[in-house]
Amino acid sequence: MTQREATWHDSALKRLQARVIAAVGYRLVACLGATLRWKTEGLEHFEATFANGHRPIMAFWHGRILPATYYFRRRGIVVITSENFDGEWIAGIIERFGYGTARGSTSRGGIKALLQLKRDMAEGKPAGFTVDGPRGPARVAQSGAVWLSKATGNLVLPFHLEADRHWTLKSWDRTQIPKPFATVALVVGEPFLVSPDADERAIEAARVRLERALHALEPRALALIARVGR
């Protein structure tokens, strides 16, 4: 933890602010999510992973975090959240939706968080990754999810979401927020395993494979939304 992070942890006002933001944020997301309609494709890959005795390492883009959080709630999925102030209130929101949290990020505390995820998966919990988070570059997959597959023997499961009506934030990841009563398409790709013997070259190949899979899922989700519109 950096000095700046330690400072906010020691501030009673900041801790109170994080709790208030989390409580309000949870209510807003829950109310919005309750209005959404869903169209899914490939969800059998998610179900088959459990049926085969594995736990999925769910991988998606940071810009789709809101609908993904709502759809996969109450499933015990463990995700990484930063140790800073933003990470604290984000953790407060997603924990209310039934997620577990491993604190850290790719920039700070990443190894600690990945090791925590490894322990959680050994206990039978799924894991979730925004593979281009927390700061990007957008839609460039990082290697955390494929490293975890190598370390645990669990399958990487890419998925993508698109809403037919939404707001797009002017953020680095172009966060998409579905509008009330929007239809959201969720498309799940085929899972894949990273060998426990994978070297750096194989890890990079798996990272590229994941990135390409996520890019390929986007037009499928858009096509699913278009079919709904017709």
C-alpha cells in the first residue's frame, strides 16, 4: 500500500464517504438492472465449465463492467479491486451483489491479488477479470487471466455485452451504461485452458488469443441486438 493509500485508510471521513457512495451506488445499479432485458448466446459454455468440475476465469472489457456486475451477481465470483479510495467504494458495491474481492491491481499489489484469487479458486470460487483494467490501454488484454489459468488449471471464459440503448461515458474505456429498459446482449465465447507448463511465449500467445476472442465477440453481440430489434 502506498503512502497516499495509507493516508485515506486512516481518514474516518474518507471511509464514511466510501460507505455512502457504495450504498447509493448499489441502489442505483440494482434499480437500473431490474429494468433490463437480456438476450444470451453461448451461455452453455459457462454452465458446462461448472458441470465439468472447473471454475471459470471470466474475462471481459472494463467498459462493460456495469451490466456484467448485475447479470452475474450472487454467484460468488471473486474479482480484483484496487486498494485506493475508488477501489474501496467499488468493492462496497460489488460485495453487496454477492462478489468477493481480492485487493490490488495490475499497477500495485497485482501479485498479491492474483495469489489471493488462486487461493479462492482452490476453494471452488470463480474469478472475474476486466482484462484491460484498471487504466488501460482500452481493449488490450493483460496477462492476469491467462496466468491464473496456468496456475489453477481452470478455464478462461471470454464474454462481451452490448446494450441496444445506452449512455457512453467519456472515459478511457468508453464505459457503456445501459438505459432503463434496454435490452442487453450477452455473448459467451468458447473457454480455453493455459497449460501449467506454459512459458513466457505461450503465456503471450494465450493473451493474444484472449484479446482476439473478445474482439470477435463484439460483432456477435451487436448482431444479436440487431436480431432482437427486428
